Amino acid sequence: MSRLREVLTASLLVVLLFPAAVYADQTDEANRLMDQANALVAESLALDAERLELTGRLMEIDAEAKNAADAQALLVEMEASLDEMATKQESASVLWDRVAALAVDDEQRTYAAQQKEAAELAIQFCALERTILDTVKVLYGQAGTLSQRDHDKLVREFNDLVALQDELRWQYNEKMQASDAYYEENDLGKESRGWVIPVGIGSLIVAALFAFLCGFLARRKNRSTVGWAILGFLLPVIALILVAVLAEKEPEQPAAAATPSAESPPPSVPAALAESAPPPNNAALPAEIAPTPPQPPPPAG
């Protein structure tokens, strides 16, 4: 019955402490993914800044000038930057989905949803920019062969695409500003950094509790207290279950001290001690030191 009670106690502790461990792991993983997604967004914005710089250089080139061929090299660079930007935004979108699934509070879930929407807008922006680049390629590549009607048509399409792109950029900036403000208002960055120490301290407390319980049960079962306590600290759940189902060990009996038996003769006294021992009262003294008996007086006359 005692053994069954110990097993049930160990199972109850596992049931109570396991959700706390899972909660801490999910929070730590969600914060880690959130940091990764924010890093990807920052890298994507840096690529967008490079793309805007290339666009400014492209606009300085006249499609009918002699250096119009230089525009093709700039367009290639812009396409490469745009592809990398889209890839980072897609990766960030996947990470925001994982953050929302692992989030343990509404603030994290809301922030992840806002960033997810911003990432989707950025992906649409990249797709639209790709269409604009294709149109620009035609304008620069076939500047001398296009009719005025076709040229004007391409220019109108280009302007419409740029207007739509400006609208997407405005929506993206609005979404990012709202998301950043929500991030600061709810101290999500501070919470992400602050969870590192509490989770570590909590893990140590839980491990120490398991070590104490394992050592306590091991002592009751005459097992190695220190050994099971160390095992309980390193492998908390496994060690607690093992020591709970472990059979009790018989205690070791101390060796009994040897007692002389009644039949064994008493130890002999060494000869030197026997010779130096004083003689008993009734023992005869040696002749040279024995007292002389009194002599009777001689007869008179």
C-alpha cells in the first residue's frame, strides 16, 4: 500500500509540473521565433531601401539615350533584390503563424496576427513590383521599335501599377506602425527578454524539488540518497518514477562484536606479570626473609 501511494504521488507531481514545463517551453520558443521573424522583416526593409535607390538611378536614364543599355543591368539588380525581399517576407509570414500557434497570451497572438497581415501586404507589393519591372523592361528594351500608341499604352499601365503599388505601400506602412505601437504598449520586447531569467530559475527550482523527492524516497527505501538526488536533478520525471516503483532494499546489519563464551578459558596472565604480582596473604614467604619464630626463654639454674 505504501508503494502504491508513492507511485500515485509521483504521478500527481508529474501531472502538475508537466504543464508548467510545457508552458515555459512554448513561451521561450514563441519569443525565439518572434525575434527571428522581426529580423527577417528588418532585412526585407533594408533590401527595399536598396531597391528604391536602384529605382532612382533607373529613372535618371532616358529610354532613348545612348546609355539606355545600362538600365538593363539595374533592372537585373532590382529583380534579384526583389526576389530576396519576397523570400524573406514569405519566411517571416510562416514564422508569424508559428508564433501565433505557440503564443501563451493574447498580446503575442495579436501582435503575430498584425505582423502576418503586414507580411502578406509586403508579398503582394513584391508581386506587383515584379509586374512593374516587366513593363519597364519593355519600355527600355523596345524604346525605338514601339509605336507611339503602344508606348502610351505601356506608360498608362505603368502609372496605374505604380499608383496601386503606392496604395499597398501606404497600407503596409500603416500596418507596421500600428504593430510597432502595439509592441511597445504591451512591452512585448521587454517580456521576451525578461522571460529568460524567470524560466531558468523556475527550471532550477523544479529540478531541485525533484532531486529532493527522489532523495527522500530513496532514503526510505534504503537506497543511495545522494545518487538518486543527482539523478532526480538531471532526469526529474524519469528518476521520480523509477525510485517510486523501486523495491525497498533490506538494511545492512552491523557486524556484532565478538563476546567470550562461557566455556572458553579466561585469558592467561603473562608470566612476567604473574611473577611481579604480590603473593596472597596466606602464601609462605621465602626462607631468607621469613620472620624468626620467638624462642622460649632458657630454664633457670
